[in-house]
Amino acid sequence: MFLKNKIKLTAIELFNQQGVSTVSMKQIADSIGISAGNLRYHYKDKAALLEVIYNEMYNETLNYILPKNCYITLFHFEEMMLKFDNLQERYLFFFSDVVHILKTYTTISKAYQVSNLVRFKEGRKLIDYYIESGRLKPENDNIDYDKVIYSIWMISTFWQSQKQVIASKKYKVNKGHSMQMLWNILMPYLTNKGMNEYLELKKFVPQKNN
């Protein structure tokens, strides 16, 4: 069990450094100092290894959106997205190479599609709670919260990859923390109560710059 976990951690480290497509199973085995056969005994191929890593990553996010038996404020939105940002840093390879991974590994692709649809539903419940508790404006012809949720998902999911695409030092907009972008999306929909809570939140939560 120790060796199996070491293989997984080594693979994550190498994937983060070099990308999934360039790291071979032999390279993982060599980094640990074991034979390719010993590695295949624990994980028969890269697909099997990635599936284990993906499932572990996904299981971490199960209670992010709607925790049970908890008083929820706007701070929960910040806390939830910061947890997701931390997860992205630890599994950088997945979010940097997400399109390649989903095209190449069909089992992960199917699971990822299902998990995102679940997240959209859970996100909608959180938004509805914020509406009912007076923190967000009611939905109307000009406010479509399903699109707001999807925009939040896009920014949070592709934040790491977009930094690589827009890497110019002269362009500063994407050099800050993703949390700043996420609040920019949500802020126009805050009620007076929501805005006051947001301003109080920002007094006590350190600003994230990268």
C-alpha cells in the first residue's frame, strides 16, 4: 500500500512538472527506483493510474458546495472557491491538460461530465439559498443564474490553463487571483444586504494576489 501511494504521488509530481502526455510509465518507475513490471503490478497502465488520481481528486470536492449542518454566508462562497483553487494547485496537470485528458481517457471524460452536471445543480441550490436569504437579487428576465453558475465554473476550471495562454508580462488582468474574477462576476447581483456582508468579509479575509 505504501508503494502504491508513492507511485501515485510521484506520478502527480511528474505530471504537474511536465504534463500528462510527456510522462511515461517507465519514467515514473525510474523516478521511484522500481521496475516497470513492479509498477504495472500496481497500475496496469497510465489510464488506470489517472483514474485513481481523478477519483481521489473528485472525492475531495464532494462537500465543497453545500456542506451539511452549517450556517451559510457569502464567506462560504469564498471558502469553497479557495479550496478548489488549492486543489487545482495540487493537481495542476489536470486543469492545465483537461481537454487532452478528456479526449484521451474516456472513462475519466464520462465521469467528469457527470460530476460537472451535479456541481451545476448543487451550485444552483447555493444560489437559490442566497436569493432566499436576501443576499442575491431575485432572478428575472435580465438575470439568468444558470449562466452565472456556468461562468463561475468556466473561470475556476480554466484559470490555470488561461494563464499559460495569456502569458504576456504586459497584460495584467489575469495576473491576480481567480477569486478576484469570481467576485467580479457575482458582485453585480448582490443586494444591499449581500454587499454589506461582502464588505465585512473583505475586512477579515486576506486579499489573494496570485
